[in-house]
Amino acid sequence: MGTAGSPIARALQLLELLQSAEIRSVPELAERLSVDERTVRRSVQRLVDMDVPIESVRGRYGGYRLAAGRRVSPVMLSDEEAAAVFLGLSEAQSTSDSPDVAAQIALAKIRRSLPAASVDRLDAVMHAAALSSSRLDVPDAGVLLTVSDALRARRPLELRYRSAEDTPSRRTVHPYDLLVHAGRWYLDAFDVERAEERTFRVDRIRSARTLPGVFSAPVARAERPRLVDRFAGADYRWHVRLRIQASVPQIRAHFPESVAVVEPIEDAPGWHRVSIRAKRLDWLPAVIAGLGDHAVIIDEPEDLRELLDATATRMLRIARGADGAPPIPE
């Protein structure tokens, strides 16, 4: 069997493993450290000699564990664990009306405790997060760091991905950008098999693995379509065209940038043309109704007019108490 570095380094690796589980068996520790069981026991004794509170647990499911309720310092975090803690604390602080001083100090300590290479990895992820003012939905930290590393080094990635319909797939991609929009993380990448640029939600990436080789630098960011424009122009089944008499802020309150393209109608002051690509139409009647007194004209599709008519008819039946429901005893 190989060794896991110097005795001190091996002891610290052992401490990290004990901190991340309730109990670990000697065979498991030997496998994780790539040493024999005798070396594991020597490393445990070395930690005990350093006053680290380690208990030996006998029996079929025995092994070693840290003594309950005892404080071990320093607490060691892997890059992925540090990123998860850092992102979680940062997100909590960004959405708090009165940021916690203790959390701010914890963030500073985590950053200071990391080696320079780890700080660089974390900075790359935090740069994308800083571009968003929305509440962040933090994805798996390990995936996030792997994607960030590949992006900086222009290395291909193999992704195990699940679509919105929960369909699994395996993709080979060239990562172009890591973005945050409306509180979610997105990977902008070139899908090698499909030969087209695609956007992947990072929280739907089940695993990410860096592949050998490098790829050419992508087209400059300023020359590529914005992420929100790509969402609004997605190739979905329905192409909805509306004319709405309202200001842009009033329209955007119901149709955000990621949903619709809004353009002024030159010869009709106060009116805007709203273009929407949608997988389904069933959500639109409620949104259109939410526009209140603002005038709305449906240019296409005819199916939307029929859906609105059917919805309005049912609402009238409900309002008149004639929707076919049985009488409720008083």
C-alpha cells in the first residue's frame, strides 16, 4: 500500500475524516488514507498524544470517533465544505436587514484559513454570486467548484444532468460562463454532441467531472446573447404575441426579462408588444388577469383566446354559484 504523505499530514487527514462522520472503522480509515491498519493505529495514537479526544469503540461496528461534546481545534474543511459554508453564510448575510457580526467574522476566518489556491477557487464562484441581488438558491458546492475550475482552465466537463422533466442525460460540454439569475445558478456552455450553446441549471447537475484537454476561448461575453434574452427566446412550443397598454415597469411586474421580450410600438404611444416563448399556455390567463385595467390584445395564438374564453366562462359560473357543485349543508 502507498503512503499518505508525512506522519503529521496523515494524522491531520485522519482528524478530518473523524470530524466528518460519527464513527469510522479501522479498515475504512486504512482505505481512505491508502495505508495499512497498523499505520492507522499509529496515527490515532499520534493525535491522542496531541490531546485530541479520540475514543476507541469496540464491537462489530466499532472503530474510532471523536469524543462527544469535546471541542477539536482546528476544524478542517475541504474546499467543497468551505465553499458550502461560505456561500450559505454569504447568502444569509445578503438577505438580512441586519447582517450578523458573528457570521461576518466566521466568513473572514474561513477565508483566512484556506490556502491561496482554495481562495482563488472560492473567489471565482463568489464573483458570479456577487453579480446577483436576488436571494440565492445555493447548489452543490462540489459541483460549483468543479465547474468553476474547468471554466477558468478552459477544460471540458462531463455532466450528469437532469432536465426540468427529470430526464437523466450525460453531457460533454465546454463551460463558457457561470451566472446567477433570479436567485439561481446557471452554466453557460457549448454542448459538444448537440453542437450548440446551451444553458444548464447548476442545481440540476448531479455530478461534474473535468476531462483531459483544453478548448478554444469562447466568443466574448459582450458578443453573445444575454442569459435572460436566451430564456425569453427559447425554442418552446408556443409563440405568444400580446399588445399591452402599460409602462415597461408595469409589464415587467408580471412578465420578467427571463419570460418575455418587451418592445414599444412606435405608432401607438403607451402600448408595448410583448413576445413570449412558452412550453404551456395554462399559466397565462391568471397573469393576464393580473394586469387589471391595462388593455390587452392577443395577436397569437388563437389557442390562448380560446383558453381565456373557457377560463372566463368558468369564473362566471363560479361567481354565479352555478359551477355544478352539490349544495353544502348549513
